[in-house]
Amino acid sequence: MDVPTKTFTRVEVAKNNTEDTVQFIIDAVVYDVSDFLDAHPGGEAVLRQVAGQDATVAFYNLHRHEVLVKYADLAVGTIQGEKQSIIAPQPGDLSTVPYAEPLWLTPQFKSPYFNDSHRRLQKAMRIFTENEIAPEALEKERTGEYVSQELINKMSAAGVLHMRMGPGKHLHGVSLLGGAVDGKDFDYFHDMIMSQEQVRVACRGFQDGNMAGMVIGLTCILNFCKNPEMKKRVSDEVFSGKKKICLAITEAFAGSDVAGLRTTAVKTADGKHYIVNGTKKWITNGVFCDYFVAGVKTAKGLSVLLIPRGEGVETKPIKTSYSPSAGTTYITFDNVKVPVENLLGEENKGIYVILSNFNHERWTMACATIRYMRLVVEESLKWAHQRLVFNKRLIDQPVIRQKLAKMIALCESHQSWLETITYQMCQMPYAQQAKHLGGPIALLKMSCTRAAHDIADDAVQIWGGRGLTQTGMGRVIENFQRTYKFDAILGGAEEVLADLGVRQAMKNMPKAVL
């Protein structure tokens, strides 16, 4: 933050406490709020209480640092002979708060999984997120508006859309954040970085609204589309940002019970088309999408079709607990005519397509949940060090330290588990991942959303009323505690995933030990 060069003494500031003039000091910077008294959200009296004084402690007991950045024009100078002690982070900076970054990003620790390309991508994506994504995310999380075409275009040009789909040939020859990583070297640890860096804006609704439908829908095109022309056309349209795509599996009658889908696809007499009828519910991004990757019932089982928006396709928004910017949707298919060439995978064997696709979806959700947990830990550590209660900092209370210890332990253990599974993903082709990692990924997602429940509970107790307030100091905590349940339900409910993990283990149980 640029501060005017004029200097004051503390005696001079103390005198500027009159009916017409109100000045105070925050971290060696002098602020003149005389013309801001009526506009102050907390009222004029609060500002007059600290007029002429050093208000540093009082300010940080009530406000986040970005408030000073927002109202930088109120700064009129500095205190003579004094320097600012609080350093505002710049875009791309790593946090210096203990446990605010995963261990591999903490200078004193080492990791066998990450190399220089991972560190370059992490920094480049953090800068991109803070400069390009965060301003829009914060605004649209509040207003409920959908992601802008302008931001989608920026993400396309930077290769961000491409990288969010994970490793693959779709990255070859694409400029990825100005050369931060070569597409041929991109692995699942790079993919993890992409997921985790975007979470730091702490806007859970917009997080999903920002092309999450593409992340879980376009994978079916890349992995199961047998028509080369259609595969190239659709992927090019989506990667360019010209078209949007989403995954449409869940129905009012069938959530985690995929086999219970009721949407039907009946072949025409000439065998050239499917006629699709049915509904889909809670479909992320559906309201603004051009393509729907839909699970349907065919003659002898489940199949997956790519359905373009057109005649017979109707979408309408659904209100949920998080921001409408997510674009959560109810879809109606009414006699929709779909070419048989739009079949993804084999007819009547769509369950394999759906279940294989779930692995990457659930893994990305675990990446995001674990990173959001860490952000809550960081915010809570900072708050506990600055908040004064009963003439003590919160951090000086043993009960608060106990809560923080549990929160930190849950973050570190789940990040470690995530990295272990990610390493296995890097060693297995897609088919082997589908065979061997469905159970471990299911258990990871189930466990980390249980951990999120405990962290949300402890964080709100640490933050009190601010943890229930959508704006101000506790914004991050309120957003997390209100929305963490989405990850416990979307992509498979905790109980279903827990059962999947154990049932997969049962299949591999050797009879010799019985």
C-alpha cells in the first residue's frame, strides 16, 4: 500500500481529535477519517473512541488487513521516525503463518513428490488466482451472478482450463501459465496444485460455478468418446471457452444410487437416434451449459450420452445453501433427439464410465476440501493471536490451543494421505486407477469431509459470532461452516463412499486367512 510521504508526530495526531477532525494511527500510518465518519459501517462513535490515539490493537481486534487496502485513500502520512511492522502480502507470496501452507511449500521441510516445475506452477497459479479470479469470485459469491465470459477467456488463454482436466495429450503444445510447466510433464501433483490454489479465495459457491461442471464432465469426452471428430470439436469448444459442459447424473430419485437412474433413452426405429426423457437435479453449472453428459437407462442397462442444449432441454436454477453463482440446476429432457454417435463408452455399460469418472471428481473434491481446511486453520491461528478477550489473547487460553491442535493434526494427516494417493495415480494408467483406487479415494473423501465437520465446529467456537457472519473478519469461517457439507454429499455421500471403500477391500480379502 502506497502511503503519502507527509510525516506527523504522535503529539500532532493526538491534537487532531476535534468535532471536525478525526485522525488516528494504525501501524505507524496516520489515517484521517473526518469525511468517513458517516460512512463507517460500525458508526461514528467507534471511530471517535480512538481519535488521536494509536488504534492498531483495536483495529486488528475487529478487522482484516484488507480493510486498510480498501480504504488506502484515507491514509495521509506516517509517524516520524517509525516504520510499519505489518507487511501486506503481495500476489504470489507464501504465507508465513505456521501450517498455513502444506509442508512441501514450507522452506524448512522437504518432499520426495514435488520438483521445481511444481513450485513454478504453484506460484504462477497463486498469482493468477489472486489477480484474476479472486476479485470476481468475491463479488459474485455475494451477488450470485455466474462466472463471466471474460474470466473464462482469460483462463482459456492461460491454459488454466486445460490443466484443470489433469494430465493428458490435451495439454501437449499448450502454453500453460506462460511456460510454468510443460504439458508433457504435467502430472497429478500439478493437478492437485491447480485444485488447491483456487480454493484460497474462500468462495465455495463460486468455486463450483467457475467451470466445475467442465472438470467432472469433459473427462468423459476425453476418455470415452469413440468419435474422433466429435471428441476434438467438443473439447476444442470447451477449452476455448466458447461452450460450457456439465455432468448430469443425479436425479431426484437417484443420488448416490446411480443404478436407480430413471431418465430413459430409447432408440428410434431406424437406430440413428435416442429419444431421451427424464429429469436431473442438483446439476452444477447446468443453467449456463451448452452440453450435458447425462446418465440414462437404455434397453439393457445404463449408458452415457452427450446431449447438446436444444429443443426439449429445459434448465432452471435451484436455490441451495451456497451462492447461486454455482449455477445449481434442475434439468428436464422432454423427447430430446440425440444422435447415436453421441454415445460415450459402450451402450448398456455406462456404469463403468460413470464410476471411472467419479475417481477424479472425488479426488479433486478431496484436494479442495483439505486446502479449505488449511485456510480455516490459518485464519484461526491469526485470529487467536490478535483477538483480546478477558485481557488475554485467545491463543493464551489452553482450550483454544487444544482446538487448534486438533485442527492442525487433521489438516496435516489428510494432506499426507492425499499426497500418497496422488503418487499412486501418477504411477497408474487410467484403467488401473479405476480398478485399484476407487476404494482408497472414496475413503479419503469420506474421511476429509468428516474432518471438515470437526474443523468447522471448532473454528466457529473460536470465532464466536464472527464465524456466523458473512462479511468482515469471519467471512472465511462462515463460508466454510455453511458450505463444507456440499463436499460430504456431492460426488457420493459419506456413508456410500465408506461402504464402497470397505467393499472393495472385501473383494481382495484372501480366503487363506479365514
